[in-house]
Amino acid sequence: MKRFALSASVILLIIAFVAPVYAAGNLFSYPRFEAIDGNGRPLRGAQLFTYEEGTTTDKPTYSDNARTVEHTNPVIMDSNGEATIYLLGAYKMNLKTRSGGQLPGWPIDNIFGTATPFAATVFPDADAADQGATGNSDTVKYHIDTTIGATNKGTIYFRHDSGGEWTDYTFGTAETIPANVTLQFEPGARIAVSTGVTVTVNAPEQIIAAVDLQRFALTGTGVVEFTKMGTVRPEWWGALRDGSTNDTDAFDVAETALSKGGTIALLGGVYRILNWIISQDNLLVEGISPGVHNNIITGGGTTLKSIGGSNTDYVIQIASPTDYKIVLTKFLVDGNGRTTRGILFNGTACRIDSVAFSVNASYSIFTDPDDVDAVDGGGIYNSWIIGPGIQIGGTNLNIRDNYFNGEGTQTTAINIVVGQNINITGNSIESWLRPVINIDNTSASSAVRVVTIQDNEIADGDGGGTITLDVQDMDTLRIVGNFFSSGTSAPDTLIDLVANVGYDVSIHGNWAQRGGVPTVVEFGAGTGKATSYNIHNNGNMLLDIKYSRQSNANMIAAGTTLGWESLIMKKPGGSAPFIVGELKGRMLKTTNATPVIAYSFPTETTSAGYWSADILAFDTETSPLAVNAYRDDSRSITTAVTAGADGATVTDIQTIASEGEAAASVVWQARSGNALDEIVELELTGKAATDFTWIIRSIKFAYIP
């Protein structure tokens, strides 16, 4: 209720106490509404206009408690500036002077009277055989139907007076608890629902008891069901969170009770559960975040710990792809060293957020790739994965802002087997055995289509972090802005791409802490759509290229670990070559006359096609040095460029004259009629007992099908 003292310049809002009444209306200010000016003088004849809240639609007020006599609208203040006004529900009000002048500060919205009168607090008898039957003024049903009724508010108070541990109020017949009835429990009092019976409650907020107090007995298979979303706790059904008692049944019935969705709120402590299956839509399971300091889980908060023996399948399962908008947040999943998977993650638009994982046997999180569509922000966020990593697949799946720690013994933090539009972004990944991120869908029945790996810090227990891919088919791959930190040794490769068909890929803006570690790109042996590569500006990283269409011949710097910093490949169209690209910007050093720097291309049959290359290079020495092209892998290092079997020669072989002169150009191209004219290797020769550097400005190459 509100009491107002009013003036033309000042509005004073006073909340007056109004005791509960057994009537239909409630007073607007007690004992009467009074309008006065800033000097305490009454505003005689002032006009109070009353409307439905948020509108200008007239709403009546009343001059009597029973609401039988409506006021005029506006209500006119008497000579004392007062009026007796009873309200029902919510109002918007405007106050004007007797002459209609608008008073400052008005109108005011959301002024409330008591919407429904309070009838009584009633006490059913626990000895009644069936609380869902009418009985003789001693059952819940009798009080709902008769004592309280449909238009009044009332409280049903369940007393614990049995003399035993529990006083159960048993429903043998289905009953509905309407919105105007509140249920209040004394410690030790419970509702027990017989097998096959449902007690329907409008909303969880109608239940009053201590947060950890049991309210419902887990006897039989009866159900308590809420028709509106709200918040429940497993403790209402007897969960003890004592670290030893199996609380799974309490979790099951708590979820079942939220038939329209809602929140299962968890308290601090250790709940022991086993294979808890979630299948309710629009469900939030929220605990109290465990302590985490410097990415070390320090304990406290809410823990869901497996109670199963060896080879237990999971702690929690989101059951099926039709399960919609399930969010798990702010607790620790402890696999107890024996549970195969911490969370078996399926569903549509489902999310794991701020969850910690430890001591799971095989996977912290495992998704069924056919059963995940993480639209609307679904995925795995802000979580701590300690120990085994995650295996994921699905559609529109985000792995963002998580911390992964393999404790130096685990292999692969993130393994992707099937997916469409998977984003791995902003994660910190450390202490894993290689590969750290693995994308492998070599099965013809699976596919990883679009993957982004961006802005992650990636490390492994052996040195620099590693990403590997072995894919059957992929549309788009982006590896952008990642930092690869290293331990005592660097891996052979940082990013190892093996494509059996081909894909469009962009690798740029990455940085390696330990230099000289290459990115390896291997062009697969299959046939299919053309490839588009854009690899550039990767700091402290090298690039080596392999092409394995028919053999393991490669296009790398043989005899040296040096590779290429940038690779630009363009997607050809129409009858253009299968692979087109350009290597740019690499300085290669030889130490003697042995040709230690060589770029190899696989030998192809005439029917398969041939390679063409355009090399722009020069050396930094004063003595002339040669650029040699060879036709096959069987030549000795002293073999000169000779004519092919039909007397033709490889064209445009040039020798670089001296340091600083214009770079020479060598064009390779095998004649289509003779497989022996296939150009298979570029060799840059050195000078005996002399170190010098070749500067390769570019190698433009193409595979002609």
C-alpha cells in the first residue's frame, strides 16, 4: 500500500502498513489516502485518476472493503484532501488539482493493492489416508476446495508430529495445487505420492521450506509435477550431497518435476551420481563454482562425483538430439577415475559453461556427432578440462575460452571426428602429448566440413603444440592467430595437414615460441575439387610442402629443416590446373657443393598429368652458380640436363651469372607426349667448402591434370 503527501513541487511516497484482511479489497494507504502540499496543507478537491497499469484505460477503485461500491473516476478528495480508497490488483494513477492542473511527479505506475485476499493458514491431518480425497475437513483437497477456495489466498502448513523421523502426507489420488495456495513444510514433514499418482503444483515458488529440506518422499513411482518454470533442488527429494550416498534418484525426479523446464539449483558439497540422463527441454542445472586458482582446481563449490565402478559409461548424459536448450554450469564433474566419459553431450542448442572436469577415465566430454546441433550459442565455454580431453562432432559447435591440461600424460585435448561449422576459439591448451588438436574423419561415412581454430594458446608436454588433420573432405579450414608455446623440445611439425581430397585453407597470423618448426601441408592422393590455400605471416614458423598423389615424393627443402614462410595457392576454375600455388620469401643456405637443397615433385604417368614450375631465384655470391632441373629421381647428382628420349630438351634452363644481377628464370614443363620429360626436382647447387645463401623470390607451380 502507498500513502502520498503531495505538493506542486514535491512528491513524497510513503509505504503504509496494512495488516492481512479477510476481504476482497485492500486500502490504498492507511487509514485513508491523503493528498497534502509541501507545507502539510490538504489539497481539497484534488482529482485522483485511476487506470490499468501501463495504460490509460480506466480501472475502478472502491469505497468499501467488499468492493460493492465503485468510486467515480477520478476520485475527488474531500475538504481534508482525503478519500477512503480500496484497490484490487495493480494500477497506474494520476493526481491533478481541483481545477485540473497537472501536479509534478505524476502519473505513477505500478501501484499495487492486494490482488487476492488471504483466507487462512490450514493444517491437514497426516493420518488422513488420502490427502487427494475430500475427507472430513482434514485433507489437503478439502482445504483447497472449501477452506481457501478459488478466489482467496491461503497456506497449507505440513506439521511434523508423527514422533518418528518423518511425517508423510500421502496422496493416493491425483490433486492439483492451484496458484493461490502456498505449501509450507516443517522440518521432517513430507508429501508422499503413491505409485501411478501425480500431484500437480502450479510453480515451485509456492513451496516454502529451508533450501536443503526434504519436501517429497521417494516412495513408489508417484510424481510431483510443476506446470510453470521455476527452481527446484535435489534436496527436496532427499539428496544428501554427503560424498557417499547415491543421489541419482533425487536428480531424476527433480528433472521430471520440471515438465515445462526450469532450474535445478545445486548446493555446495559432493553429490554422488551415476549415469544421470537429462531429457527435459529448457533446463538449467546450476551449482556453485569450484575454487580455481591459476587454473588449478582447489575444491569447494559443487561436485558431481561418479559412484560407479570400472567402465561406468558417464556421469551425466544429455540424452538425444531432440533435447533442447539444456545448460550445465558451475560445478565439478569428477569421474572418480573409473567413469569412461564425464558428460555425454548431445542435443540441440545445449551448452556446457564454467564446468570443471577431473579424474575421468577416457574423455571429459564426448559428443555423438550425429546428435549435436549447437545453434543459439550452444557448445563448451569457460570450462576446465583436466586429464582426458574431449571428442566432439556435430553442427554449429563452439569450443570457446576453455582451459585444457593433459597433465603431461594425455594425448589429444580436442579430437574432432565429424562436424559442420566447428569453432575452437580462445582456449588455453597445455601439457598434452601430440597431437594436441586432431581432426580425423578418414572414414567415408563421416565428414568435417568447416572448422575454425583461432586465438588459442597451444602447447604440449613434448614441446610446441601440434595440430594434425587427416580429412576425407573439407570445405573450409581456418587456423588463425594461435600461439604455439614450447617446452624442452620442438615437435617435428606444428600444423600437419593431410588432405585426401582437398580443401580451402587459410593459415595466417600464428606464432611459434620455438623457431624453425615447420608447418607441413601435404596434398592428398585423391581426386576431387580444386584447392585454395592462403598461408602467410606466420611468425617464427616455416612451411614445407608435400604432394603425395601417387608416391611419397615431396616438395620440401631436402637436407635442411628450412621451409617456406608463405604459401599462396589459388583455386582454379574450369579447365585450370588441379593445384596452383606460389612459394615466396625464403633464404636457403648450402654448406658445400653437394646439392643439399632440392624441391621434389612426384613422378606422374602421362595420363595422370604433369608439373609446371616457374622459378625466380638468385644467389648472394660472386661466383656463378647453377640452377639445374632433372627429369626423374634416378639421376646422379652430376647428371646434366639432357635431351629426352625423342631428342627434345627441357626449355629455358638458365645459369645465374653473379651476385646482384637480375634474377634468372627457369621454366619447367614436361612435354605431354613423353613421361620421361616429367620435371621432378629443382636443385640449387652449392660451391665446395663455401657457405652461401640462395634467395628464392618465388616458385610458381601448377599440377596440370
